[in-house]
Amino acid sequence: MKSKQLRAADSFSSWWVGVVLVAALGLAGCEGTMPALGGAKSSATGAAGGATAEGASSQLERCSESLGTLAVVEDQFAPWYAHLSEYKLGSTVPVLRMLIQQSNCFVVVERGRAMNNLMQERALESTGEMRQGSNFGKGQMVAADYSMSPSINFSKKGTGGVGGALGSFGKWGSVASTVVGGLKANEASTTLLMIDNRSGVQLAAAEGSAKNFDFNLFGGIFGSRLGGSAGGYTNTPEGKIITAAFMDSYNQLVRAVRNYQEQTVKGGLGTGGRLGVQGGSTPASKKRSP
């Protein structure tokens, strides 16, 4: 009787592993799902030229007219920036600038490393070495009305893994659990701040997020035997997640500034506010009784 039960258990285990292997092979060609904004697939692709966008995501917010000029300023000394190198990622500025120009909501101006080249050309012009008609004279630079500052909140890869749900089925139980454990969720959230350059006032802020799943089924079974060569299915680029999260942030920021209403302070903005202090010189302070 006991031997029959063991044979039945082994038969069921073999059948179950066969089902899992078929599913694994079916997904072997997939690196994972595309990063999703609010549950839909999306990625930042294409190009921008002036107000024209080519190949832009259908989920990217667009404006019929620009709201002003904008520079993207990245704090490369912030803790989040140091983590980019862990994922072999560089500056976030290029992808943000492409999204902004594709949207036509702002005109992007250079305030990054290429600014050195702009000034170099002007220095060459001032020496008289440039040809006549080069037109690098003063008064041609466009002011940046606003600055946009990005930041990233990293989440560890695979924190949403599903593992061990199958329990134990004889000698194949550990393999089955490994296969199911290959389904993992990756998340990232980003923040964008928009500052008015003339007053220093923050005009808008937006937080966005993105999530995708890795399918490491094939690599989970054979990864150790093949020296890790099949483990690439776990390596969906974090860059795709971050880009999608920034698109989500930017979309929300655009929606906010489309309906922008300035904040007001009674008595004037930046002249002391409505909270006075004893002995102070602001209007609110002078209203206080001695």
C-alpha cells in the first residue's frame, strides 16, 4: 500500500514538473514585462525635433503650446545618484530632456556640460579667429524660465517575488519551488521638482512610479548547471523601470501645471508672510502688540 502511494506521489510530481517546464520554455524568450504606468505598458522611445515628436509613447502628455523655457538640473552629489552606477546607468538628464521636448510643454535650454562648449565658441569668437558672419555675439542666449530637478527612490530588485507556493512534491519539490520563485516584481519611484528661476519659488512637484515583472523560470532551473548563462532572464534593465517612472512623474507634473494657479500670500510673497514675531520688522510682526 505504501509503495503504491509513493509511486502515485512520484507520478504526480513528474506530471507537475512537466507542466512547469513547458511554461518555462514558453517564457524562455522573455526578459520580463514592459514597465507599466498605472498598469499599462509604456517606455520612452523615439525622437524630438523642435515641436515635432517622432515615435513618442502614446501615454506621454502633450501640450499644444509651450509654457516657457526649462533647464534640467541634476544633483550628482545626491545619494540616489551614486546608486545609478550599481545598475550601470548614467545621468538621467538625456531621457528627461527627450521626454520634455517630445511633450512640447516646455522649450529645453542647455545648462549642463555642453554649456562649456557654448562658452568656448564665444571665447573663440572674441579672439577674432572665427570667420565673419559666425554670429556668436552677445545677447543671443535664451534665459531658462524654470529649472526641473529629478530624484529617484530605488527599490531592491525582486522584492515582490513569489516563491515556495507549491509546497513539496517528493524529490522534485525544490525544483518546482525554484521555478515559481523566478517570478519577481521590480519597482522604482521618481520625483520631479519645478522651480521658477526668477523668484526661486517652487511651482510644481510630482511623484511617479513604475513596476514590471521578471520571468526567470528557465534560468531558475538550469542557471546553476549552465554556469549562470541562462540567468539573464532576471536582469531586466533597471533603466527601463526608471524611465517609465519618470514618464509617470512628468505626466502628473504636466497635468498640474496645465491647471496652474499661483499661490498667494496676503501682504506680498516673500515680504515676511502672515506669521509675525515679536520685535520683527515685517508687516505681520509690526501688527503684533508689544
